[in-house]
Amino acid sequence: MYLAFTGSHGTGKTTSVFQKAKEMKILAKDKTVGIISENAMFSPLPINRDTTPNSQMWIFTNQIQSEIAFLAKYDVVISDRTAVDAIAYTFVAGFIELGKAMLELVKNHIKNYNEIYFKTLKHNNYLIENGVRDGKDKRFQEEVEVVLLDLYEKLRIKEISKFYII
């Protein structure tokens, strides 16, 4: 089973991942539970407004690689982000052709997600400056959310897995 949290930065995804992992460990005592941390913070390349095409490729491919590895190892995987998140940031950064190519690649991979929890800005505004995320630019955060919602619509995610907007 693969559960993922998605949404713009500063919406409480990380906290929700740990809460969901705790729930799953209690509910499924005989199952192994793996947590995929948000990988953008480990990027050796610039992120957020300073991102580059190579940065976005690193984040996108690292996310998919982590997901494939964790799905092979654990009964339940809970992720802080989806591969679609990297695509949204790619489009917002203006790397349109790269974003389109990523979108084509993710069309098959998206079927791995059983449940996706979309953390909205309206209900989950925890944007803070922490040295990694862009905590000052509310407009940037909003742009990412709009693009993410559009991408999930294009991918018809509601027909593939359970999709919760929270």
C-alpha cells in the first residue's frame, strides 16, 4: 500500500506523514511501514526560486527512485510528496518542456499510489522560513498549489486512486 501527501510547501505534509505512519503502525502491527522524506531538501543543487532544470530532474528522479525502492521493501509506504510535486515546481519555474516530459513519464508511475492526501493552503498554512523552503513568497506557494491541482486533474488521479483534499 502506498500513501502519499502532496501540496505546496508549508502545508504540514511532513507532520501528517509522521501522524499517518503512527496510525498505520498501530492498525497494521504485522506490516512494515516505510517513510519517504521530502527529498528536495537533500538536493545538491539549488531549489525553490533558484531552481534549475538539473535541480528539477534530480528531485523528480530521486523521488521516483525512492518510491520504487521503498515499495519493494515495505508493506506500507508513506511519502512526503509525490513525483507530481516535482513536476509542479518545474512548471512554476518556467521549464515547460521539461515539465511536459516529466508528466509523460509519471503517467504510468502514478498507478502505484493507493491514496493521495492533498494538503491545501486554505486549511494548512504553516509557511515558515527554515533555511530550505521559500518561506517569504506566498505567491510562489499559491502558484505551486494551482499547478498541482491542474496536474492531478490532467492525470485523472481520482480515477486511479483515492484522492483526498484536506
